[in-house]
Amino acid sequence: MSLAAPGTAAAAETCGYWNDATYAYYSHCGPDRVLIDVDVAWGRDFTKCVEPNSKNNIGLWPRTTNAWYVGPC
């Protein structure tokens, strides 16, 4: 997994959590739907199913601090 440094735009091929200094994203590069956990500072963490080969806006950065693969949906 490749992670972008905080405050930098991620390359199109980045998989996993990244941010563009305004929003947090999770890009899923696999062929199946997966469940991710999203870590939210000053709020409630949540889980979300993401589609194959998708870029998902998961909240504002730096409030949304991380996201990771949990398993299949």
C-alpha cells in the first residue's frame, strides 16, 4: 500500500488512504467490494463498503485521520 504524505495530492495509482489537504479518500484497487474502517477524530468512526477500483471521498481532512481494509462486504 502506498500512502501520500499529509497535505499532498496522491498519484492516481495510490491505493488505500490518502488526502489532498482538504478531503480524505480511500482508493480501492482490488477487483471485489470490500469493507473499510474509517477513523474520525472528534467524531464517530464508521465502516463502509467500497466498490472495486474506486476512489471514495470519506470525509474532511484532517478530521478523517485514517482508513483501512477490514474484509469483504
